[in-house]
Amino acid sequence: MLTTDRPLAVIDLEATGADPASARIIQVAVLRLNDSGGSLSLAGSFETLVDPGVPRTDVGTDGKAITDRMVKDAPTFDELGEDLRPLLQDAHLAGYNSLPYDVPLLTAGSGRHGLGPLPGLEDRVPLDLQRLGGA
């Protein structure tokens, strides 16, 4: 059982590259979970492809890659503030490989697109499932 003093925002981001400082987000998924009596319940969710505003240079050949064609009509990251802020507001952040990648990528994207810093990021507890598993 997991209990938390605030909501938990589980994030998963896909991007144009491996460096979170320079990569552009191409897909966002967020689940907001609230603690209700010792169990977590879904309080909101959001998922979308994102137009990164730059051509993809790392498109794979395995058929699973998100291509320029797939994101050409998607919203840009700066259009997502109203959808993302309520899900992330005052929540602890969780994900897989989120400490070295997703959180810095989200922070860089928010700053780059004028959404400003994530509110209260410095006092959140990040939960990185990759680190919990010892991988």
C-alpha cells in the first residue's frame, strides 16, 4: 500500500532525443492519482502527441517510432499548459527513469515554451520506479 500526503502525478514523455536539455517533447501522458483512505484513485488523465516544432532526426526503422507525419497536426507543447498544469499542480512526480529524463525534460519544455517553472517542483518527492527496482 502506498500512502501520500499529496496527489501523485505519473508522467511518461517521449521526445526527439536522449538529452533532456535539448530534446523536444513529442508525446505526453499523465495520470493524476489521489490518496483516498490508503488507496490511490484516478483523479484525472491526459495523453497526446505533441508537435515538437522541429523535424525528427532520430526516427527508427522498427515501425514503432513516432514520425513527423504523426505529429504534424498535434498541438505544440505551449498549447498544453491548461491541460497539464491541473494534473501536475502540487503533486509528487512518479515515472520510470523519470529523475534523469522525464522531470528534466518536462522542466526544460515548460521553460522553453513560456509555461514557466513547474509549481513547487523543489518540494516534491520524485518516485522513480527504475531506481526502486535497482536497475
